[in-house]
Amino acid sequence: LSTTKGFVAGNLSYTEEDGTKVNCTCSATVFTVPSNVQGIKNLTSHAKFILIVEKDATFQRLLDDDFFNKVSPCIMITGRGIPDLNTRLLVRKLWDSFQIPIFTLMDADPHGVEIMCVYKYGSVSMSFEAHHLTVPSIKWLGLLPSDLERLNICKDALIPFTKQDENKLASIQKRPYIACQPLWKKELDIMAASKLKAEIQVLTSLSSDYLSRVYLPNKLQFGGWL
């Protein structure tokens, strides 16, 4: 069994293959994604949605702010960057079990978009087994390139593209599935035109708890996802 680097928290309990009961619901404790996702059973949750967070730091921040209790019950998962197999299997298992919306919270940069595409469409290198590792209904909640303008994020807080960023974005824009997603395509066009990227942490320039207090609740309430 491969070691897992992903974390899960929020309104979820399950039994591992060896009989260990895991209850993420009653605390702000982070649990490591199980190393044998296929073997877990008795999954129960009252979550209204699942939030996939790109980075560990943002994940921890949302935990510290008690996000998954304040807004509505939810399950939070982070693959801490590019997700490993077990994290992707868990996302798929949760989708199969609960059929609730799954949203992604990524940096507004080509790397964040790439990671989101891995969860939604599969990695380019493993596309042959994508069907049981992906959830095509995953929605892009943030951070959207259009949000940066909408929220009047100061230009000084944004990061200029590197050549590598330009190349990665260009290659993502050419993928067939992007053509089927006009709203995603529009966001990528905004990013390509500005040649600027932003980390989720840029929202702290508005206020320290802006992400959990304003940004996510508003997006979830008013349908600000793609």
C-alpha cells in the first residue's frame, strides 16, 4: 500500500478495513486519508458539500476558523498539492457514497488549474484508469481569475507569470475538455491576458479571515462556481 499525504476533516465518519473507527466530525482534528480507501466502510455524513483545498496552509486556516461548522456541515479534503492516488480514490468514494456537490478551492494560477483538472478529468499520464479516480461533476469555486478584478485585489499583491506558467497555461487551454467548458475557458483567457497569478492567501489583503467569513459563504450561497 502506498503512503498517503492527503488529509480529510469535517462531517464524516467511517470504519477502516481493520475495524478502526474514524470520526472526523467531533473535532477540528485532521485525519490522514486512509491508505486502503477501497477497504473503508460504514461511511456516514450530514455534509451538504465537499470542499477540495489545494494547499495544506489554506486547509489548516479553514480548520482554525472552524469553517466546516460555521457555514454548513461539509467535508474538507486536501491532497497538499498534486493529489496522490488515495486522495483521489477517497474523493471518488465520497462522491459515490453521498452524491453531494464537490467544489475546489485552488490558487488562481496554471498549477492550481492543473491540480483541479487531475481531480475532475484525471492526470494526463494515467488517463487510462481515470473513470474510477475522477469526478467529472467537480465545480471550480475559486480562486477565479475574474474574482481578482471583482474584489479589486491590488495589482501589487499579484505575481507575474513565469515562462513556465505561460507554457503550462497554453497546454491546458489546448486540452479537449476545456473546449467543452466555455466558462472555464473564459477564466483561463483572463489569466492568459493578464499574465498574473494569485495565491488564495491574497484574500488576506482584504482581511485576515476574509476567505472563511466572506468569500466562501458568499460563493456557496449565491452560486459563484463554474
